Amino acid sequence: MNVLQTIKTVAWSFIGIRKHSEFQADLGKVNPFHVIAVALLGVALFVGALVLLVRWVAG
């Protein structure tokens, strides 16, 4: 599984919309370390965007 597919898999899991058959197919192909790294990066970007949004609204 390449990086773009891992990002897609993590993004769908953040949203929570995924077919069960696609989820099962991805389980066999993903590297847990890649998923953790992409998930941490996604969370950091999300939190950073929220902080910037709050600063912009409050400022």
C-alpha cells in the first residue's frame, strides 16, 4: 500500500464513512506504523487548523 492509499484510508476513518468490505480489504494491506504516522499528522493538522480558526475569530 502506498502513501496516498494510506492517507485515503486514514481520512475515511476520521470521517467514519467506509464500506465494511473495503475496510476488511485494507486491513490486510496496511502497515500499522504508516497508519499511526499519517493519523498523528492528520490530528496535528486538524488541531492546528482549529487553533488558527479560533485565533482568527477571536482576533
